Amino acid sequence: MAAACDVRVAAESAKIAFLFTKVGLSGADMGAAWLLPRIVGLGLAAELLMTGDFIDAQTALRIGLYNRVVADAAVMGEARGLAERLARGPSVALGITKDALNREAHMDLVTALEAEARAQAGCMLSPNFRAAYEAFKAKREPKFV
């Protein structure tokens, strides 16, 4: 499930493994063989999925599987704070960004640049862009809808 998340925050004591091969099943389950190579690269994904070995939080952070590793006692607060920050953000722009991250992985650069130009033009029509512009002029934080 962690591999399917956009951002992953883990406690220092966290360990992760893709265990299916340890019990005679394919390591390619629940989208892991599609998701994991996009996060950590093909070689590391192959090793993790084929060995089923656990890795610690610092290793997962180093290879890009985790975005942040924090003290055990702080993990829920850190994750909640990040989620709340994103929830206060410009939802339309964040949705378009997520869509671009997914779609552009299969595009050439020129096509991606064209898609991004269209997306930015659309975002400029959003009330969130106006809210950000007004907040910038007033030297305050924007309040997005």
C-alpha cells in the first residue's frame, strides 16, 4: 500500500518488505511490479520483490521509497501535518499536478511541455489562482477554496 501513496512518511523504527515470494507467491501483487520501479528504479524493485527481504526506514529513505523518516513519536503528527497542508492547498492545481505526474511518464518531452502549458492556462482561470495572486499582492498566505 505504501508504494501506491504519493508521499510516504515513516517512523525511524519502520521496516518494509514485499514478502509474497517468501511464501511461494509472485512478488508482483497489488501493483507492486508497476509502482515500485517507478519509485526506486528497476534494479532495486527487482531485488525487493524477488528477495522479500526487509529494509529499514533509513534504507527506504535513501532509495526514495520513503520521503521522510521521523522519530517514532512524531510520525503521526508529521503525516497529519503534511496531509493538512496539502488539504489547505489549491485542490484543482494539486489534482492537475498528480494527473501530470501519472500521464507524463509515458510522454516525450515536447508532448509533456504542451500538456503542461494547457494545464497552466486552465489553472489561471481557477479561483485558486486569483486567491493566490491577491494574497501575494497583500503579502499574506492564500486561502484556497
